[in-house]
Amino acid sequence: MENPLNGTPVHTGVHTVPGRESLLTKISDLQAEIGQLQEAIVSHTVVDHAIGVVITLGGLRPDQGFEVLREVSQHTNIKLRQISEHLVNWVHGEQLPDEIRNALDRALAAARSR
């Protein structure tokens, strides 16, 4: 192809930009980090809601609510986020698995006695 202004050839092929691969890697890393941060925000919100459920159920302080969630997670070997999701869903009418219900009852009783 010729340049219409002076007739010299114009190359339209892909040019290698110095550091391009490094920039693409950085962009990819940043996009992954953004995804992880978005997931963390959602996870934090679910845990906060579950703490509210536990506080309401047990008449506890917020720090006790988190401790109850942690104990249920440890005793059931289920991740804290998953325990939280079950509790929030339970408030909205879903079944609470027996294993979680039993661990929650024990943890609430222990927290009330402290």
C-alpha cells in the first residue's frame, strides 16, 4: 500500500511494541486481582449478614457472632463463607443442613455461657 501523501510504501503489519508481553501480563494479573477483590467483597458481605443472623438468634455481641461462625466452620470442616451462605439462605426459607444446625446450636450455647 502506498502513502497517498508522498507515495512511499506504508507497512500495515503488526509491529512489536517493546515490553508488550510484559504489559499484557500485567493487565492479566490486574484483571485477576480485580476478580479476587470483587469475590472478597461479596464474601465479606455474606459473612456480615450471617453474623447478623447469629447475633439475632443468640442475643450476642458482634464479636461473639463471628466467633460462633468460626466455631461452626471448624467443627463441621466447612468453609466460613459456605457456613455463612447456608445461614443467610436459611433465613430466606431454605433448609439448614443438620450438621450445621447442630454445630450452630452447640456454638450458640457455648457463647451464651461465656
